[in-house]
Amino acid sequence: MPRIIYRYLLLETIHPCAVSLLAFTSIVFSGRLMRITQMIVVKGIGLMEILESTLYLLPYLLVFTLPMAGTVGIMLALMRLTVDHEIIALKTAGLSYGQLVLPIVGFSLATGLVTLFLTVSGSPWGQKATRELLTDIVKRRADLGIKEQTFNTDFQGMMLFVNRVTGEAGRLEGVFVYDSRDEENPHTVYAQKGELSFDPKQETLQLNLLDGWVIRWDPEQDRRQTIRFKTYQLPLQLFSFTLKGSKSEGEMYLPDLYQALRSQPPGSERYNRLMVELSQRLSMPFGAFLLCLLAIPLGLSARQHARTRGLILGLIVFLIYYVVFTASWRLAVNDRLNPALAPWIPNLLCLLIGFYFWSRTLKELPLLPGSWLFWRRLPFRGKLWGQRR
């Protein structure tokens, strides 16, 4: 009998979890559809390359959407069982809360382990593969990141304005560049035409300008210097991943992170970023496990006509978790919090809230003291949710 019940509870949980995972991943991915459409229609990138980049992007997205889907799936499944009085029937049959939630705890542990695999292996593989794919695209289409009649600020210490990008790859017309990489001697460059090319040795872009002027301003001597040129070359770091040998923290596997940490002085910004990345690789799977466990008392506390209230409460807790996670990440990078402990702060908060909710659930008490009475006194409650008979 317990095996049949456990199988039933798992099936009830897997279905809403799968639907939630598909919905959340589609919503997050929809924000990139406009950019993908532009790459296909305007830039002429092939459909197969778009599909490859989508595949490489999925592991990174699943790191965030999988815990969310697991939390919502468990919550909806237990709410349905509670509202339909099936939980009461199972308890009447002699099953305790510990026996009932055993398969749900196993499902939560599986969610945490899959998230661990994604943070340790899946996401770095996807980001590294994306860098290699985009580097290959830039070699063939150097004008990929250039937008017409827009001040492009994607460059380090440079701002680029192009009046027109011709149909031929890499050909530009009406080029304006403000180069502030040398803070003591910034200068402005204007050219009638330009051409982008990829340097395979340095793996960087070269902007070759034709028929233009270089304007420099010397504030100390209060004078301006203008130079007319026929040809002028500027190296561009259009994408950070096109730099030879460069690798972001998200692309590194655990051994790479440990090795990079040993080469950085403690307290530096680079050291803090590496330490935060290493800590969150382990804290996020544990947080996914805790969020799924937190969904159990939220689902078991549901009452008739109270599904929406419990779901909103769960989403609020989930939102608070990631707000605290993002805030602690930024404070750790700025050396205001310990970078090794900062990613674990939201897990501690989730652990405390989960322990409190569980203690009230086992005592058959509402999750929030007095919340139900306050909810009943709201003047708009009857219009929105229906009066209880």
C-alpha cells in the first residue's frame, strides 16, 4: 500500500512540475525572441546556429526555472490533495505527515541534485559553447553587434555610432567613434566609410576607417588638434568572449575556479567574483532543495477557496529568496560581505522560514498567526474570492 501511495503522490507532483517548468522556461526565453528574430531577419544568421545557441542557453536558464517549477509543482499538487480532502483520507488510514511527505522529499532531493549538475557542469558547458559559437559567427559576420543609428556602448572605453550598415558584411558608412580608453587623452574619430575585419591571431575585431578626421582636445593648453587621415585602424573589443584566452567566471568548471582563486590576491574584485561564483555553484542546489521543502507546508495548509492565497504566498517567498540572493551577491562583489558566505544567506533565511512553517503545520495551525481573520475582514474579499458559506 505505501508503494502505491508514493507512486500516486509522485505522479501528482511530476505533472504540474513539468507544466510549470515548460511555462517558466518559455517565459524567460521569450525575452530573447526579439533578439533572435533580429539575428535571423536583419543579420542573416542561419537557423541552425540559432537552434544551437538556444540549446546552449537552456542549462543556464534551467538553473533558475527548475527550482521554481519544482516549488510550484509540489505546492499545486499538495493543494489539490488538501482541498479535495485526500490528505485527510490518507491520515485517517494511519499515515503520518512524515510518511506522506517522504516521496515529496525524495522529489525535492532529486531537484536539488539536477540543479547541482546544472551549476557544476551544464551551465559552464553551455556558456563556453555559446562563446565558441558566437566567436565563429563574428569571424564570418564582423558587423553582427553593430546597430545602425544607435550609440553602441558595448565596447570598453569606446562609443560607436554608425549611420548605415551596408548589405555587404563589415561595410559601414558614416562612422563616429569616441575613444576614452586613454583617460588623459580622449579623442573623437569621424570617417565617411569603415570596414570591420576579424584578426585571427589576436581574435579581436579591427575597425578600418577611410577618409576622416581625428579630433583631440587638450584641456591644459586649451587647444584642439585635428588630423586628417586616409586610413585609420582601431582595435575593438566588440564582445568580451572574442578576446583570446579570456574566460568568464560562468564558463569555468570547479577546478578552473580553484586554480583562478589561487592566482588572485584575496580582497580584490576578481577574487570576490570567483569566490562568489564558486559558493553559489553549491548554494543554489541546496536552495532549490530547501525551496521544494518549503512548498510542502504551503501546500498542506491550503483550505477551501484558498488556493490562490497559498500560491501567492509561495511566489512571494520565492521572490524574496532571489532578491536576497542577488543583493548578497552584489554586496559580496563589493567586498561588503564575505564572498564565501554571502550566497548562503538566502538559504539560511529559507531554512528558518521553512522550520517555522513546518512547526505550525504539524500543530494544525495556520502558517501566519491571525492572517485568516485579517483576510476575512478585508472589504473586497467577497468580491474577489467569494464569500464562504
